[in-house]
Amino acid sequence: MTVTKSVRTIDDAEDAWLRAIQEGIDDQRELMLDDSTVVHGPVGHIHGREEFLDYNASMGAIVEAATSDVLVVEHPGMAIVACHQRMRVRM
């Protein structure tokens, strides 16, 4: 899946991410910058890109995902997205 070619808006990026987390680590990596920092989980884990992808892989296959309470803060050339994410994981 080549997702980055179709991402033109923040909404497109969010949709691409929801698809990528169901497809696998390589699709997620394609959407992330090399120096990405991800704050996630109920206690605010802080991981770099590869640590985050390893963590996601350790949970099992994500078979369904949805977001709510999306907050987008835009800056020139970038956006920060915060949200609640609900996933169904196949163990």
C-alpha cells in the first residue's frame, strides 16, 4: 500500500493512518518522519518512531480502528494531531 501519494490534507492523513495501522508496520513507517516522536497510551508513553512501531507490533494485529475527540494544531508545514483512538486487536 502506497499511502503517502494520496495524502493532501490533514483529514487525508488521519484516514491514511487508520488504514495503515490495520495494514502493518511498514505502512505506518511510510507515514512517519524519521525523527517522529509519539506520545501515546493512557499514561503518555513517549517513543521514537521505531520504538513506537515495535510497541504497536507487540500488541497483535489491529483489525479495526476509529478516532474521536480529534484536535488538530496547525503550524507552517506541519500539524500536530491529538485524539482518542479505539482499536480492536486480534491476539
